[in-house]
Amino acid sequence: MMEVVLFGNPGSGKTELMKALIQGLEGVNFVDGNVDAPQLRDIFVGKETKRDAFTIDAPFRNYMVCVSCGLCAKNCPFGAIDKVDLWIDPIECEGCGVCAEHCPQKALQMTNMQVGHVVHVENGKNNLIYGELMPGAIGGPLLVKSVREKAKDIDTGRVSIIEAFGLGEMAVRALDGADRLVVVASERDGAPFERVDSFFRGTHKFLVLNMAGSGHDEIRRKVVERAKDAGYEFLFEVKETADPNERNEAFKGLVGIFKERVLNV
Ligand code: SF4
Ligand code: SF4
């Protein structure tokens, strides 16, 4: 299954593009990568067919008892604990519990808890998979990973298109390794690349510009140059406008190009 990540800062026009793709494509698993406040459920009309509890096993360190001996980091089979500052990486950690077993102080305790849900919605044409993280809960990057995996398991979809809306660095990392990255840039966020530069290294990258006729020629020039240097292929440009209907229409007309160039169908 091909995985496409759609990335852009808030207000870039990314959701308008996603909306057009939901309406214009078939056999696609749409994935909402924003587990703190999923939005695609508001634009994907369908029936909820599954809602699974999402739980994590996570080690918690009692710093009052920890003596910084480093044995947990030394024994972690996944290299998830930094050997210098002993920080536990929430993406690399697999919840195996080996660190807790090796802690001479019993400072690490494994805790299993439900932190959210994974939800599947169908409309006979496409699927939507999204995660809901409980307010204030940890485990957001793991939930992003989980919705991504869930989408891969749904065999009615040939393609997963993942909207990475408002993600922090951790969650962007949880999407690393996707086949395609499409970045939407507008005049409002001249530098959307910073947060994805160090990831998606082997990924085929595309740029969508949402700033034609905005009058911000200098920003536009810089974005295009920057994208070119980073190996992005220019996909299409739409007119910058504050009118949501106009934006929707503009993106709708570009679904064909997206299909041909990004999805190769
Ligand atoms: S639970 Fe396992 S993977 Fe996670 S930090 Fe401990 S040893 Fe490493
Ligand atoms: S093994 Fe236990 S005491 Fe040693 S650094 Fe890790 S948590 Fe702290």
C-alpha cells in the first residue's frame, strides 16, 4: 500500500486539498494524524463501523528514587533511553518492561493505561481512520503510529493519505518512511519545511503552492527555491484567497493532477 503524507501549517490550504481528495478519489484510506483534535471526521461523511480502545504500556520513572546509574538505558533492547540524560523516547519505546526489570532501585514502574481510541469510518467509497487522544494524556505519537498501522490493515484501500495537521516533531517522526510527502505552502507560512526537513529523507516529495496572485512574490520565490534545493517536485499552484468556497473549487480541479503525479493512477 502506498502511503502519502499531506503536510502544511494551519491555514495553508491543506484541509481544502484533503476535502477535494475525499470527494474525488475512491479506494483510499484517509488518516487523520492529528490525534489531539481530529478534524477529518467533520468533512468525511460516513458511518462509524469500529471504535477500539487504545492502550499503552509505558515506563514511569520515580526521580526521587532513581540514582542515575544508567542501567535502564544500557539494557533497553530498543535503544529508547538516552544514555546521557536518561530520557525515554515515546516513539522508540515498545513497552517491553526490560528497563524496569533491570532497575536496581525499582524506580521504573510499567503502567498500562487506556489513553484514547482508534476509530474507523466507512462510506462505501473510502475509509477514514482517526485517533482520539484523551485530554492531557500521553502517548500521542504512539496513537499516530497506531492509526497509520490500522490504515495499512484495511485491505479495501490501495492508498493511505495521512493528513499531518498541526503535528509536533514527535508525531511527524511517527510518519517517517512514507512513500510520498506533499507539502502545501501559502503566503501565511513561508517556511513550512523546517519541521519535516530532518525526516522523510528517502521520500518522494511534492510542493503545492497556495499563493498565486497573493502579491508576496518574494516569499513565493524563497519557498520555491527552498523546495527545489530540498528536492521537491512542483505539483501545482492555486490562487491565494480568503474565500473558502473559491479555495475548495480551486483544489477540486486539481485532483486529477494529484492522481496522476502523486498516486500514479
Ligand atoms: S519499556 Fe522496553 S523499550 Fe521501553 S524504555 Fe523500557 S526497555 Fe526500552
Ligand atoms: S536503572 Fe533505575 S536507578 Fe538506574 S538510571 Fe534507570 S531508573 Fe534510574
